[in-house]
Amino acid sequence: MKIALRKALHDSLGLPEDQLNRLILRSPYSYKVYTIPKRSGGLRVIAQPAKETKFLQHWLMANVFRNLPVHECATAYQAGSSIKKNAELHKNNSYLVKLDFKNFFPSISARDLISHMRRHLDGSLDEEAQRDIARISCIRLPDAPGLCLSIGAPSSPMLSNSVMFEFDTAVHGWCNERGVRYSRYADDLSFSTNERGASGDIKEYVLSVVERLEYPRLSLNDKKSVFLSKKHQRRITGLIINNENQISLGRDRKREISALIHKFSVGALPDSEIFRLQGLLGFARDVEPRFFVSMSKKYTSDTISNILSTRKKP
């Protein structure tokens, strides 16, 4: 049975028909665009939809997008997923290949979403519903030829994970046949193996899959293609796999955390940095509990408790 999307939205949300039609029509133009600095340098463009568009996107996530497939190799944006779990998949292998997609979210177009819904939702959406859903989910960027996903929309992670299902299926099957472990954390592709020389064909195969995919049209960022072994620091999704095959925060991040705790202990840490430190300590406790314990011993557990219990002033 086909879903009458606009009627379902009207019945579920109680929005008048004319108001709902206007919301759908203006959705791609309802975004607030701003930039934030990247850790690696440069600026990342964030585009967040207006609250009304977010409302519609959340409804679609709960009622439509949850029925779309996501491959087990997709390790981001899933319940219980984390960068630590992604790194742990590769910790016992000696050779690591990392690849990265250019402009991942903006490369996924409204046409891609429509093609994906046609393929995987068993004909439950008519053409108007497919077009409406794609429109609600996408932004109109001034320098792009059509509508696309944005970094900042609540539905973009869920949709990007599913749109990559065919890609993930092909790459996972090829890797399984060759004893290679594969995972994808958003636009970061990670491959690991214990066989010397086996990593040489990985990038070539990924390029061949990208080329023959019906959708989306993606390209690799050659500047971020990395081939590593135990002779080098194996960094994956921001974490380090050391030569004992353990997941670590890395020296630089540990030094930063320690320095911030010291500043807090002498009353020299601004409030804005305290809340950032809270996040770093929570992250450290999950990724490398021994380091968290060592900070509690070095600066006292009371200091760490005071940091974690600090709340923003109203």
C-alpha cells in the first residue's frame, strides 16, 4: 500500500494543508549557514535547517528512514557506535589503509535519495512522496547544481549511512574474500590486514566501485589516502593503535587534557574551556580508562569530580 505522505504528515502533526505545503516548498531554503574551524585546519561549512524543517525531518526519521537498510560496516551514527569501536575493529591487524571521500554529504543529491527510496521501500511511496521527502531532507546550496544533503541537518547522517548500502555491500564482500577488515565511519574508510602487500589493490578496487555505482556520485580525496604499518603511527578516526594493539588517545591529546586539568586546579581555566574539558575527560574515560585513572591520581579524584560536576550558570 502506498503512503500518502502529505496526508500522513497532516494527520500526525495536525498541520493545515496550506501550511504544510509551504513548509515542504521552502525546506531547501530554510537553512542557517555558518562555519567552524576544522581540527586539521581550514573551515567546515555547517547548515542547520529551521526548526520547522527539523520537525519534518525528525518525523521522516521515525516513520520512513528507519525502514531503509544500513550495512553492518557503517560504524557511525548507529546506536552504540563510537570511534573507539570503529578503531577496535582494526587493532589486531598490522597494515592499515585509510581513504576519504570529498564533500561527502553535499555529494548526495535529492536524485540519489529518490533512487534509493525506489529501490528499498518496496513501492510504498508514490513519486510525489519521494520528491517531497527528498526536498524536506536537502538544502539548496548557491554553488551546487541541485538539492543535496547538508552537514548539520538531523536527517543527513541517517540518510548518508543508508545511501551507501550498495557501496558498503560491494566493498565488504570483496574484502571478506581477501581477509581484509573494512569499516566506514561517515566519509572515513578504513581497511586493515595482516598480509603484507595486500593493501596495494584496495584503493584501486574502491575507485572501481565508485565509478560503477548508480548513486551517489562520489570521489576520493587523494590528499587523505594513507597507507600505514606498525612502523608508523596507526591513527584511525582520531585514535591511535599502538604497537601492543591497544587503542590510545595519543600523546598530544593526553598532554592537552593534563594541561587543562592543571589550569583548572590553579583556577586559571575559563568556564568555556571547563565544559570542553568535561567532554575530553568523558571521552578519555571511555577510550583509555587507565589514563583517566592516572589523571585522578595525579591531580586527585576531588579535582576531577569538581571538573565533571561543574554546570553552566543560568
